Amino acid sequence: MRLRIRHTTRYVYPIPASESHNEVRLMPLSDDDQTCLDFRLTLSPPARTHAYDLPSGRVHYFDTRAPHSELVIRADSLVITHRQNPFRFLPAGSGEDDAFYRREAVRQDYAEFLAETERVHLHPETDRIAAVARKQASGAGTVPFLMALTRQLYRVLTYAPGATRVSSSIAHVLEHREGVCQDFAHLMLAVCRRQGIPARYVSGYLYTGEDREPAPGLPPEGTTADPHAPHGLVSGNAMHAWVECLLPDSRWHGFDPTNNLLANDYYVKVHTGRDYGDVPPVRGVYRGPFAHTLEVSVRVASDPV
């Protein structure tokens, strides 16, 4: 699928800010699953941008030293995605999967994706969630467990924009059973890591246009069919978040508990990290009034050739 993305961030200050220093994580990755054909970063006031690469993606940074009453950061991307059928690449579940996760090399190489973080607390309550998912899994091994877990979180949590903050804890989400995609992802990370499965946070975009073809959804319990998910995918007017888990084929595979989907060609990956704190789209400091307003707009559209 060929997708065009426009991500606009606008800060407005009641009196001019005298300077601003920012870094942004907005450029889509190019890997086996997708190719970023074009990326343009437009700033107002204009500023010279610089960039550096991390294993998780590219980071751009810039300074604005002239007084300004607003700062607008616009990122335009053109991406081709290649994951039309994610089920095709899933490894077969096996009772031997546990041996893979017990390997010392796996635990050392992926230690950061097994550890507790500020936003991903390995809450004991997640053991109950994992137990329910294992009971509902349609087969043995890691893949049936993760599919059942994705389905379970989709069913028990309510997608409710505004119900949580960036700093909201997993305990809060467990108590109120509502949140946004970031909360769904953080809770799934906690469950997976406590079960010894390396898992990482993915920040990116989701195509939800009504002109799309139905997406391959997760099979219902007791079946191996790939039914189509209904229209109505959600990501909010912002970046989307989902989870990638390391499977016994030594590859990362994407699971989206917010929409009960495996990551397919509607998904555009931008950055990966231990949690949201590693991948904020915009992070910066400025000299000026504490009070300001923030507006964010994201548009993902198909771009037929």
C-alpha cells in the first residue's frame, strides 16, 4: 500500500518565546516491511535541521533562536508498506517455544525489552491477564498466546481519548479499564515482559480511511480462519502505538491490542523503544511563558499511483 502522511504540530505562546530547542521522531523507517520514499520536515519559523540515526530510527533536531509566537513543525512522508498478510510470516506455535526464551543469549541480547520501565511496571495483576489468555489460546506456543492476549485486551479495555495522560500508570489503566493506544500498548508490554517474552513499543501511523479494503483480523477462538475486521479502526488524530514481540523465529512481529489486529500494510512504523518515553514525536525546551497551547493533526491517506 502506498500512503501519504502529513503530521502537523503547532505550539502557540501568549507572548513570544525567545528561543526553542527541539528533537523530533517523525521519519518513517525503511526495512523489510516498508519503504520510506520521501520525507520532508518544514518548520515555521524556518530553522536549519540536523539528524542522527539510532537503531530505533532517525532523529531530527533544530534550534530556533528568533522570538516567535508560534512554532509549527510539519512532517510529510510517502511510504510503501509490504505487510499485506501478516499471518503468512507467523512461526508455528510449539510447546518448545519456552526453551527459546530461556536461552541466556536471548535474555541478554534483549534485556532492555524484558525490563521494567517508568511506564511499563511489571504489575502482578498481569499474571491473571496472562493466565486468561493462555486458557483462551487456540493452540500451544507463543503465537496463540499473543493472539489471545491481543484479543483479550481489545475486549476488556475501552478506547477512550482523554481518559488518561502520558504519565498515567498501568495500575490506573487496570483499575479504570480505559485509555488510548499508548495505554493498550504499555499494558501488553507489561504482560509479555513478565512472561519472559521480549516486547517493544512501536510509534507510527495507522491508515483508517473508509476507502480501504477490510484488514485481516485475528481469528476467533477455536478457528484458524482469517476473518476481516470491521471498519472503524481507531488511532485518534495523532500517532498510533502498538507492540512488537520477539518470536522464536528471532524476528519482531507486530500486535495491535487497540484494534485487535496484527500489524499489516495499514501500519507505518516510525520508531521503536522500551516505552513511550523513548519515542515521543516531539521533545524540546523553550525560553518563554509557561502557558501555551498545543495542536496536533495527523492525516494518513492512500496514494494510488
